[in-house]
Amino acid sequence: MMGMLSMVLLLISGCAAGPSEQEKELKISAASSMRDAMKEIGELFEKETDFELVFNFGSSGTLAQQIHQGAPVDVYISANRRWMEDVEQDSLMKAPSIQTFATTRLVLASSKAQQVEAEFSRLDILDKVSIGDPESVPAGAYAKEALIESGQWHKLEKKLVYAKNVRQVAAYIASGNVDAGIIYASDAVVLDDLNVIETIPETLHSPVEYVSGITASSKKDAAAKAFLEFLKKEKPKKILADYGFEVR
């Protein structure tokens, strides 16, 4: 009997010695356009800490809605300030933690296989153009701004094919389902089958900012702060630059 009791006590003491696997998880909801860079940065962070990063990628608007609905998230990375402000205004973010850490450019792209001849100022000559849904996808909202500012929005409305995130726009372009689409320069870097036709002038749309912050519900402040500080280090900044982002 004593042998069995000793074994139980040993197991209990072993469990109490360190954090559980669940306690070591840091949940990060990030814009889908950050997928490749964040996965690589995450691997570096995990090597330097005891934490495991669990990523949830999607459109910034969808991720914001998930936070509104109580999804367990420690760090939110939005592809624009609008959706960060949306959750911040409802006291769902720890305001002092919010920071802009990267930017990128908006580009018009086509499939390399199709060799589409077009330019941003004359998209009306094309049959189908894809953009992210402006209501939930920052890339789509930026694209709509640029199309309105360039006087093309009303001409193109019936030709637009909306996507649920910027990577879906890229998939539509690559598959030939549309003639061209508006994506981030950072997406064009990682997708070999896309051809960048033109970089869209920044004067036509709001700055493409990537904004990060810690959620109000997070119980892992130290780890979350460490991750946000990690983004400012040289190796993560180089990874971001390699993937087509301009780092702050």
C-alpha cells in the first residue's frame, strides 16, 4: 500500500513541477497574409522559449469577430488599424500593447501562365478582377479605396470577384478563374505562379499597416509581451523583409 501511495505522490509532484502543455500554449490570431512569415518567426520564438505558438490565420475582420465572440486568443495581428480599433473600442484589447510593426504595398497581379496585359488605370478592359471582400478583408478595403480614388469602382463593380481573404484572391488569380487581382506585394513574393503587373500608388489608398496587440482576456501577458518584443529583433525583422514586408 505504501509503495502505491508513494507512486501517486511522485506523479502529483511531477505534474506540479512545471506548467502543463496547455499553459505553455500562446494562441495567436494573425492576418492570412502573414502566414508564411509568422510560421518561420514562430519556429525561432519556440526555440528560444518554453512556449508553443498556436496560430489561427484568417481575414482580419473574421478574426476580430472571433475575438468579439470570446474565442481564446492571446495576440491579435491585424492587416489594418480599422479592425484593431474595432476590438479595442469594446475593451477587448490591452491598449498599451498595440503597435504597428510592419507595412507592405498593394499590387495588381495576374497568373504567369495567362500573361494578361493590363494596367491598374484600365481594369475595365478585363472580364473578371478579384479583390478581398472589403467588409472583412483589409486588402479588399484598400483595393476598394484605390478603385474609388482612381475613378474605376462603378465601372468594375459587376466584374469583381470577392474572396474571403487575400490568399484566396491569389488562388483565384493563379488558377485562371479571374484575369487579375489585387493582393499584397508580400503575397506575390511567396507565390511563384503569380506575375506582378504593377505596384499600386500609395496615394490611392490608406497605408497598409500590420498592427499587433495583446487581448484583454489573455492570461499570458509575459509570454505575449515577449513575442511582440521578439518581432522587433533583427532575425524576425529580416524574415519579414524577405517576405516582402517593410519593417518598423
